[in-house]
Amino acid sequence: MDITELHNERELLGQVAAGDEPAFRTILRFYHPRVFSHALTFTKSYPEAEEITQDIFLRIWQQREKLPEIENFRNYLFILGRNQIISAMRRQVIKTDAAAEDPMEDMLIPDRQYQYKETYALILKAVDKLPPRQREVFTMSRLEHLSHEQIAQKLNISKAAVNWHIVQALNTLRAYLANYPEVLIFLIAIAPMY
């Protein structure tokens, strides 16, 4: 059942913006399972997925006055969810890194060396399966650490095209590496922030 069959979504969002808690609960009941499922797919942790989901809806409630300006609530919710998931994964990577006393010493442990080598090989194998232009742009961005502007200049394409290729490459890699969440976290962790 679609939420528009129950109520006009824009009308509901307007009510939420005005502080109507029952309208917010209607939005929450409809979208909570979808947001939670999306978060769980990436975190593989029920408590973490629930925390991310709660943070998303708390943020929506706290910024409810902006809801009438939103053209497509589903897209807005997806982007908000994606950003929360990435932030949570980055925090987890930072926490893991902070727990290690000496990162260089950690790299010298044979088991860790093997694990890093395996992870890197898996990423390279996945990258090799990308279409040529996506592979080229992704490699320049994530492995050579060039900015979007530098890539655009080198390849004589727009920054928007660079971004599009990276998004497409990440989507393909996410699907290919779905059974390796630790590798996905690594890919996100090395992503430059532009």
C-alpha cells in the first residue's frame, strides 16, 4: 500500500511541519521499515541500524519546518539516510583506528598484512570489472587520490561527469562486494570529501 493511498504526502508533510505529531507518526510508520532495512543492509547490525534510523527521524522532526520546501520526500529521505550511514561507518573506522596503539605496528602483524593484501586484491578485482571510463575515473579518484577537478581536467570532461562516473562505479562495486561489508567500509573510508 502506498502512503498516497492513505493521505496526500505533501499535506502530511505540511502537518508535520506545523508540529502535528500524529501526522509524523504516520510518516514514521510508513517509512521506518524501509529506512531501517536500508541501514541494516550496510551496517549488518540491528542495534546500529536502529540507531541510524532513529537519528534520521529525529533529524526530520527537529528540522520539520523545512519539510514543505522538499519536492521529493523519498529522495530526501534516501539522501539523509545515505549520509547518516556513511557518517556511522566513518565513525566506526575512526574508532577502530583509534583503538590501535600504533597503526604502523599493526601493519607489521603478518595476519594484518595478509588481510590488507586480500582486501586490496578484492577491490582491484572488482574495479577491473567496471566499464573502462568508470574504472579510469574511479582509479584516479580513489587510488591516485586526485580531486574531481583534477580528473575533469585530465580527461577533458566536466566535474559533474566525474561525479556521475564515481557514483556509478560505487554502485557497481557495492553490488559486487555486497558479501564483503568490511571492504565496503574500507572503500568509504578512503573516499575523499569534496
